[in-house]
Amino acid sequence: EAAEGKFDEAEEYYDRAVALDRNSSQGIQGLAGIRIHRNELGEAEQLLRRAAQLTPEDPALFYNFGIVLARQGKLAEAIPSFRAALERKPDYTEAREQLIQ
């Protein structure tokens, strides 16, 4: 329960960041991370799509997007996301491991 309180606190922080700057990719990705933790994958997917428009060079964004898609059973969509993460960061071990699975 204490951990969930930390997520609530973080969510408030990211909500404020996005309220101050609607184009805060970091804030949007933070909210997506919380949604992933809470298994709210549809919302996380929407947030990550928005963040990808703002910072298309961010490898972690594409990795997280791939994770969200894979957890939803959208493997055909997840694979290009992991590949995109590797294109942006060739030594991204976690993304490479997802492609091997």
C-alpha cells in the first residue's frame, strides 16, 4: 500500500508537469509508466503514442511502447517498436531480449 501511495504522489507530480507544459514528453512518459504499473495498458498506449510524436528519438519510449503492445497481445506491433528502440540505441539489451523471446 505504501508503494501505491508513491505512485499516487508521482502521478500528481506528472499531472502538474503536463498541466504546465502539454508537450512535456517526460511528464507524459511518467504518466504512461504509472499506467503500465497499474496495468491500464490502453491508457499507457495512448500516452506513449503522444510522447512519440514529441520525442521520436527516445529509445526508452519505443521500448516501453513495445512492452505495452506485447502485454496487450499485439506482438506484430510490438516487434517494430523494439526494433525502433534498437535503431536509436544499438546496445539496448532489454529491447534486444524482447526480440529474442
